[in-house]
Amino acid sequence: MAETLISPGVFTRENDISFIQPAPVEAGAAIIGPTVKGPVEIPTVVTSYNDYARKFGVTFESGSDVHEFFTSMAVKNYFQQGGNTCLVTRVVSGSFTSAESTNIEKNTDSLINSFKLKTIGKGILYNNGTNGSTPGPTNAGQSLVSGSADNVRWEITNKDENKGTFSLLIRRGDDSHNNKIVLETFNNVNLDPNSNNYIERVVGNQVQTISADGTQVEFTGNYVNRSNYVYVSTVGAPTLNYLGTDGVTVQTDSAGNSFSGSLPNEGSGSFFGAEGTVGGGANLYDSIDTNTQGLEATDYSKVITLLGNKDDYKFNIISAPGITNADHGTTVDSLLSLAETRGDCIAVVDLVRYGSTVTAVNTQAADLNSSYAASYWPWLQTQTGAGKIVWAPASVFIPGTYAFTDNSAAPWFAPAGLVRGGLTGAIQAQKKLSRSDRDSLYSNKVNPIATFPGTGLAVFGQKTLQSKASALDRVNVRRLLIELKEFIGNQADTLVFEQNTLTTRNRFLSAVNPYLESVVQRQGLYAYRVVMDDTNNTADVIDRNQLIGQIFIQPAKTAEFIILDFVVEPTGATFGG
């Protein structure tokens, strides 16, 4: 109710501005591709390789052998080279669903669930139970026959009928009762929707799906998922206000049954009913063609559309290892379109499958034209998490090279050469490029990966796929522009709806000029000039509610061609001091 000010005095009022707006998901690199497990088609941030392994897995069995997807190799290399955060989006082929908990039985009715859980990740890998009523087959020590390090089981402990509370444990699927591996513990949870410890509120109950137009993730459920593994799908018997007004008496339902009967029995169980097989019939490593790691090009379409949402996802590199222009040209075009439309990232794309020639590589590069993309060749040999020596495309390694450059120098330094272009994890190249090979590739916009005796493998080029000769045909200049646009754009965001006055313009200049000067000092620019004054903000511009700024820059160029003249002089010649 508004106060009416009549006589002098002090009036206090509340103004709640604490509402939290969701921030965009930020990561250095975005890696798209198949994974062993995890959420399907939902971009997920991982902060380390161990975090990735926990959420998405590493190796899988197929055809009596153990394999690893390019996605896992790329993420591992990225973090080994100093990457901080990575946005991973799992791509699948066919139907994948979550696994559901076996019955978490009520005290009074073993056929009715006190509540149900579902796995956040999807695929049959999460199944370790046989049906809804009982856990899966067990070994001695009550370990699950189908339990593995990649799935989970649940356990109810510490039930207190006087308070209506219990503990929920999420355990690793391959543990036993004698040797429990507890991944998460939720203590003192209850089934009372009015309580802060209500199980849906504590564990989470949200399901994420992609919107009909494919541009954003939509949420069903009121409570953010606090668990990394499961969410509450239903609560079969809520106990609203479990204790009476005296704080002691356990309440009853409309039939006169005590709420304590709704609490789950202590015990453990498993998960069942998920669909979706990983790796079946997949063409892997050097065998990929139109079938790439069990996927087709069209399987990537929805994910690429989703990552075009710049408001929700921030990253500066994007890669889809296993996709080549020769076999999946439409998908590569979509990646280039995504990078160009967003204007804040560079796409690292592969051109050809394993075993191709220099001529074939150059032919594919000629079809592409974008300063927001770069390509590297040849394929490289590496070791999987299972110790298997395999061949992988350059896009598995290049995001890591970019990350190393960012950490050791700055984005506007070239991610190439013997100082910053080394390739961690690569054993050897498919082809040891001669000087003429490197010349041919570089003149056709392909960055060669060179092999030097005693030095090893190194990226020896930094061209974008832009056909026209300009400053933006170099990776370091494109990444410089991305960095500048990000910072200056963020400063301009604060000016929207501000007064179009000298004070507002000066506030912008006072933030941007020192930043650009720091870039000069850090060897990113030769010179710059920022104009936001009456010359470009005339009365007519102001009347149209516009504020115009111009940023003129001279990007620093890299020394790619070093010329050293050795002059032999006759005996007795003197050298100038």
C-alpha cells in the first residue's frame, strides 16, 4: 500500500531487485559429436576431463573391442592444452530414453512407489535392473551383474518416521554393499511439498527438451536439478505438512492413514527401461565415411541449430570431429553458417576422410569461403583411453592448440609454429609433408601439419578459409576481431536506453580506449582510433534514437616468411659499428 506524505518524517520502503536472471552458458570451446553416455542433444558445460568422463563416459565396447569416440579425444586434448571450460553436446542416432528406478516402495504398499527417479543421461548403458519391482540380478556382496562405472544405483537410508525424513544415496553402478561408492548424498529429505527439504526441491525434477523450432532448450519441472545423475520424475504420495501444528504429531491422509506409511522403505535398487544403443555398426577412426561413428550428417542438424542461439551459449571455437566436407558437406556448411551468423567463434572443420591426397584436400578447400573457419591436414595418429593406437582428424587436436595459445599468449597470437603450434597427444602424421606439399596446401587455404626431425609435429599455417586476400584471411586477425567485438559489444550493451549525451559517449570511450591500448601493449594492434562524437552523431542521427561509434584498428601481422640474408665479405673487410 502506498504511503501518503503529509507531515514531515522518514519513511522506509522496500525495493526488491534481487531477481536472478539466467546468464548465458560460457565455455572456451564447443565440441559436438557422439559420446558413450550423458544427456542427449543438450549442451552441457564440463570443467575438466574428469568432469567430462563422469558426465559423458570415455570408452565403450563394440565388436568385441574397446573404442573411444573423437569427441572424447578432442575434449581430453583441449584440457591437456590448458582449456578451462568446454561445452559438449551429445549427438545420437535413433531413439534414446532415460532409465527409471525400480520400485522405491512405500511402507504400507510394496506395489506403490513412494517416489520415482529417472537418469538424466539416456541410453541402455544406464540399465542395471530387470523390471520395475526388483533390482537387477546381483553377485555375491550384492553387486549388480549389469552394474558399471557408467551407470548408477539408488539407496534409501536413515529413515525417521517421527520427522518424516530419510537419506537418498546415489551410488556407482559397479559397487557392492560391502564396498559402496557413493557419488551423491541427499540427507534429511522428505515428501512434504511445503518443506525446504522436499525431495523434488533438493534433488531436482527438471526435464530438458529442445523447442519445436530447435533454437532453445525448454524446461519441464519447477526445481533445478541438483543431482548430476538423476531427477525426481514423480512423487507417489506427498505428505503435506507431515507434522501437526504441535510439531510432534504425524498427520494422516483423508483415509485416516498415517503419513509415515508414505515414506520409502530402507533398501537399495537399480534402474531399467532405457533405450538407445551406442556404437552399434559404427564406422570408427580411419574407417569413417558417410557413416561417421555410427551417425549420419543429418543427426547433427538439430544440435547445430540449437548452438546458433548466441544469447544462451557463449564459446569461441566450435568443432565436430568426424564430420568432413567431402562426405558431409551440408553439415560443414551449417557449421560455417553458425559461426558467421554468431560472429563470435571460429569453426575448425575437416575436409577429407583418412587416406586422401593433397589434391583432394585442396579441391575440398576450394569449395569453402569464410573467415570464420579454418582447416588443417593431415590426419594424426593418437592413443585412445583403452591404449589402442588409432587415426584421428586434425579437428581433434586444434581446439587444444587454440587453448594453449590463449593461455600462453593471447587470442590474437597465431596458433601455429614451434612455439605455440605443438600437438600434444599426436604420435605421427598420416603423411610427412614436403615443402612443396606445404606450399600447395597453404596456397589453397589449408593449414599444414608439419613433421620436423627432432621437433615433432607442429601446425605450420594459420589461414582462414576466406578466399579473398585481406587481413581476415589469417586466424589470429579473425580471433582478434572476435575478442574486440566481444568486449566492446558488452560495453555498448550498457548504453542501450541511456541518454544520448556527451556524458554517455564519454563513459563508453573511457572504457574502450584503455582496453584497446592494452591490446596494443600486448601486441594485438599497431594502432587504433575510436570515434563517438558530434561528427558521427549528428542531430539527425540523435533524432532517430541512434548512437553511432566507429572503431578503427590496425591489426598486428604475424611474421610468416622470415628472410635472412647472409653476406660473405672478403678478408680484411671492416664491419660498421
